[in-house]
Amino acid sequence: MKKFRYSEITPEKIYNKRRSFIKSMGYGLSALTFSSVPLINAKANNLNEPTSYKDITTYNNFYEFGTGKGDPHRRAKNFTTRPWTVKIEGEVEKSIELPIEEILDIKSEERILKLRCVEGWSMVIPWLGFSLSELLNKVQIKSTAKFVEFETVYNPEEMVGQRYPVLNWPYIEGLRLDEAMHPLTTVVTGLYGKSLPNQNGAPLRIFIPWKYGFKSAKSIVKIRLTKNMPNTAWKNASPREYGFYSNVNPEVDHPRWSQATERVIGESILAPRIKTLMFNGYGDEVAHLYSGMDLKKNY
Amino acid sequence: MKNYFKPAVFLLSLWPIYIITYQLIYNKLGPEPVDRIVNHFGEWTLIFVLLTLSMTPLKKITNSLEWIKFRRMLGLFAFFYASVHMLSYVGLDYRFDFEPLIDDVLKKKFIFIGFSAWLLLIPLAITSSDKMVRILKKNWKKLHRLVYVISIFGVLHFIWLSKTIFFKPLIFLIILIILLLFRINLKKFNLS
């Protein structure tokens, strides 16, 4: 396995110091502007220090490259991410196909968000990205559109996992339109101040911090506005286990994993599990999206 | 049989312990060390169950009785690793917090079946000595046929806890089926 040279990584201590500096500035600014600032780095209640770059980039669920956690890091090295285009189609007035360069030109900001995997572990990741709504605003969405579907690239030549029927390829994920337009729904272009590593979903992925990790599709080539609820990959594989919403919810148990607690990646062997929070700690921002809904039924 | 074979197999059977000790000392357990330890011993339990089940087929294939002499040791190692596996889950992962654990056993079928497999291993481990073989006579063989149930439970445990059967659970399942098919065929041969 490839080892990271120390110089390759932003030393996290410096990184974290820089963070707290920016944060302290941020608070000052938000007091002046109190507009969208509080949403960025929305404070999940048990947000810890960012997970190390090494853990974020070597411990991945990206079944297109294999089912082992280390597979994506080993096998995605030569994954082709250029040329790359993203199509926005479906219930729109005029579909468009954007070259990746154009999308990366949209101004990314740092968003330190918590990732909670359905398997019962979590990371804190300093992503680079912007709100998906900025991208969706490039098209005119028809009033018939109710959902947004994300499609991962199908490239079995390079994605060896796609040669086996582990899931119905290509990987499909989706959101309700209002979830997709929520400012916390992020188009991710990088992490730790660098461009997005292949194993984390280069060149472009989505990240929805209040939902289990598998909702956040990677290496996206198509964004489709639809009338009907998308037939998402894991729901398709096992509807009893994985719902369409898949909001982080400590009260709804998964048949395999307890969702009441989670392990924090990178912690020592003696560190205890921590309590999982409703909506992964982002309830203040997103709970209103589900008012009146029975989240035990709509898991 | 060379008289150093058994000690050699014993030392080799400690391989999973060497690995985990090395990884513990050199901090190579990875980002999720507890999970790593639990899974490591779980997988090795299954490997030892399957190894134990391989001895009889090997005996028939090679026409040599030598293999049977390792069966008990391998079986006891399976029980040992199953116990370490379960203890690391109970102790390291859940810190002996029994409330969520009992909940797990009752609610999650993969834990229920895994725990059952471990319980069933206990009588086999207790009755593994020569003395018990003599005391139980014919019943010993009947009792120890439980290992077939245990092996099926163990592999089901692995399949059910995995998000997908690809590939490790599938590999274990295929090997188990082959080993169990051997039993059916052998019986047919004996009858004819």
C-alpha cells in the first residue's frame, strides 16, 4: 500500500489552527451579515476535529472499485476523470451538458461536514464545494419535477466492481426536489483544500450531511429531474433495509447495525461509541423538510 | 506421524494472534480498530470451522489417517477464536453494556444466529477430550454432528451481516457447500 509522505498532507494541526482562525473570523462576519454564513459548516452538535486526510482517503465505501474499504484507494488511482461532462436533463425546459471545467469554475467554499455511514461509523470531512441549487439554477426546472436523480458513471473498464452484479449499475441515488435545493446539499469538488481524490468520488460528487453516506452519489455524470421517486441503488437491492429518505435517525434501527450509536473513525481502540444524533446533528437546518411525516415509515 | 507436527500446527494456528499483536503494536489496525479486531477473529473462526470440516474429506482423499489427529485441535481453535470474536464485540465494541447487546441478540438475526453458533460450540468443546469420547460412546458422534449446524449458522451469520454477499461471504459459502456435499457423497458410498 502506498504510504503518504508527510509533506503531501497538510499537517492537520496547522490545518486545524487555520480552521479555528477562519472560524473566529467567520463569527465576526456572520454577526455583520447574518445571511448564509451560519449554514456553511452548519454545526452538527457533536462535530469533532476533522478526520485525518489519510483516513478520509483510504477508508471508503465505493463499490464501483470493490467492496473492501481499502479497495477504492488502491484501485481508483488511474481512474479517468477528464474529459468529463455532467448532463442535467429530465423535467427541465432545456437540458444541458456541462463540461467539468465549467462546474469547477463555480466558486467552492470549505464546508466541514459530518459523514455518518449506515454501517455505524462517522467522519468529519473538510469538503470543498457549493450548494447543489447553484448548479440546478443553470436550468429551468419544470413544475412537474418532484425529484432529482443522480447517476454515477458506468465505466467497468476502470471500475472493476461494476463487472460484478453487486448492485444494479450504474449507481443511482436521489432526493426530493426540496431536499436537493436545500443549501446544505453540497456539490463536492475537493477536500482538505485540494481537488477531490478519485476514491472519494472525483471529479464531482454530491454530499448530503443529514443522510447516510450511501445517499451521496459519487463520480456523477447525470442529474435528472423526475416526476417519480427514483429507484435508488440500495433501495433497489434491499427495500426493507434501505429507504428512499435514509435520514440519519437513531430511532430507526437497521436490521444489521444499531443506529443509536456510532464509532468515530480515527479514534483509538479504547474510545467508546458516541450517540448518533437525529439528522446527524443537522436537525435545526433540515427538520422542517419533514414536518408532518412519519419518519419511522419513511425511513 | 512426526511428533513435531502437532506442536507445529498449534503454533501455526496462533497466526491470527500474531497478526493482531503486530498490528496493535505497530498501530496498523487502521481507521476502525475495534471493527477490525472483531471482524478479524470472526473470519478466522470461520476459517477454523471449515478447516476442521476439511479433515475427514482429506482423510478419504489421501487415504491417510493423519489428518484426523488435527481435527480436535482445529476445532478447539475454532471455539477459541469464536470466543475471542464474541468477547471483543461485547467488551471492546459495547463495553459490556448489556442492554443494547441483548437488544441486538433479539432483534438482529445475524447476531442471534452467530450467538447461537457460539453456544452450540460450548458442548462440543467440553466433550472434546478422550475421556468424554469414551464416556459418551456412540452419543459422542451424534453430539459432534452439531458442527454441521454450527458451520451453517456461522456462514449465515457472515452473509447476513454483510451488505452484499460479494465476495468473501460467497467464498465461505461455496467452500462450506463443497465440504458438506462430501458428507452426503461419502454416506452414499458407504451404503453401496
